[in-house]
Amino acid sequence: MRLILLGPPGAGKGTQAQLLVERHGLVQLSTGDMLRAAVKAETPVGLKARDIMARGELVPDEVVVAIIADRIEQDDAKKGFILDGFPRTVPQAEALDRLLKDKGLRLDAVVELKVNEGMLLQRVESRIAQMKARGEQVRADDNAEALAKRLDAYRAQTAPLIDYYGDRRALATVDGMLPIDEVAVAIDRVLTATAGSNGSKPARKPAAAGKAPRKAAKTAKKAARRAVPARKKAAKAAKQASKGSRKAAARKAGKAKKGASAKGGTARRSAKGTVKRRAARKPMKSRVKRPRRLTKRR
Ligand code: ADP
């Protein structure tokens, strides 16, 4: 099983990668960890990356691609790996495609951890507090200024990967705002479905689908219920039609309804864990909310 965890800093990629290591015996390949180790050891790569990382900017593509190319050659990565923090740019994704193709390997899944950006600073702050409490050294880039840069880098350089993998129908989106164990269950469901659809061996101990089918069904129901707010919005807009301009409100209701069914689609689909999620991802909440003229693409 080879998968990518995608998401902004603080989305929980590292946390979920560690849980996947424990549950499925995969290795976690975190370019951030590898680069930090290189910085600490003062290797040539580390010396090159140190200041760039401290500023919250991205290390050049060729540097990280070379690190990953070496790493996936190692024995422990042969039975599968989780890429955490790589790829982070489209050229890195293209390089990874080439690397895997040359080795006759395939990517099984790309899981996007979707989070509310407003929560990220808070998450990073609590990570800093926890590290301090454990007496660990705080990361040089875990401060407000570098975090703002890391977020900018994510938006400008990494977010396009959502379309890159979405277009290849490899993307699954998981709600990263859920509690850690629920995110883990949702990821497991994606992996189980992926293993089922490509004929490969399912991940070891499939937590949701295999061992505890009732729990999986329960979580699936929960996910479907999460689509309800959008439906409620549709009902509210319809109600307003009786007060003000019926036409305008009906338009609004139509829009919200569209969002509700699309969101329902996402929930149901992600609950089932199939890999065809592209169509369901597009009508995001923000799109439903904003008037059309504000959603101009840049
Ligand atoms: P986070 O996801 O919390 O920002 P990471 O540990 O993944 O943290 O990365 C820390 C830093 O390491 C990044 O801000 C960047 O400078 C560098 N880095 C990690 N992975 C990559 C990558 N794939 N490409 C370029 N730079 C990277």
C-alpha cells in the first residue's frame, strides 16, 4: 500500500501517518522529518535547507525529490509507505509519478485532510505547548510568522495537487476536523475500498470495514448526517421565500439544495470509501455560501 497524505500544516498528517504505521506496518516517509534530521546532522542538504525551512518556505524540488528517490529504494519501504509532506508541488508530484513508473509501482491512494484554516494556528500553538511540556525543542518554523508563510506556500504550491490527483481520480477527501480516531477510521475506510477496487491485498487489520462492520456502518451514518446542515440551509431559504421575494429565495434554496445533495454525495461516498470522489468535492460549503460574483477563479 502506497499512499499520500495531503493537507496544510497542522492538518494532522503526521499524527495520522503514525497511526497508519502502527496499524498497517507501513513506513512513514516525512520529508519534513528527513530535512530536520539533515539540518541537525549538518549535512550538505541540511545546511542548504536550514534557513529556507526556518522561514517557512519550500526547499527546492530537486532536493526533496532526491531524498525521496533514495528513501523509497530502501528495504523497509518495499512493502509500502505513507508519504507525509511529499509531494508538495506539481513538479514533485510529476517526479514521483516518474519514480514510481520506473519501478513499476502504483500509488494506491491520495488522502486529503480537509481542515478549517482558522483552526490551524490554534493547533500549531497547542503542538508548541505540548512539545514544551515534554521538554522537547520547538521547531524553528513553529511560530506565527513562519506558519503564515507555510500556509501561503500550501495555498500557492501544494493546493494545486488536489486538482492534480483529483483529475486522476486518485483523491479521497477526509474531514480533518473530526477527532483523531474518527479521522483514522475514515482513512482506513478509504484504504479498504481502494484495496478492494484495485484487487490488492486490503490493509492489515482494516479497523472499520473488516473487524467492526457495525462501527463502520455507524460512522458512515454519522458522515451522512454531516450533510444535514446544508440541507437545513435549503429549507431555511425556502421558508424565506414566503416573506420576501419568492423568486430570489427560491434561487437561493435551489443553490443550497444543490450543495446539500453534493455534500450528501461526499459524505455517502467517503463513508463508502470509493475512490470516485472528484465530482463530490467541487461544490464546497464556501461556494454554496458566497454569491456567484465573489467566486471568481484566480
Ligand atoms: P508542516 O506540514 O507542518 O509544514 P513539515 O514537517 O512537513 O511541516 O515540513 C516542514 C518544512 O520542511 C516545510 O515548511 C518546508 O520548508 C520543508 N519541506 C518538507 N517537505 C517538503 C517538500 N516536499 N518540498 C519542499 N519543502 C519541504
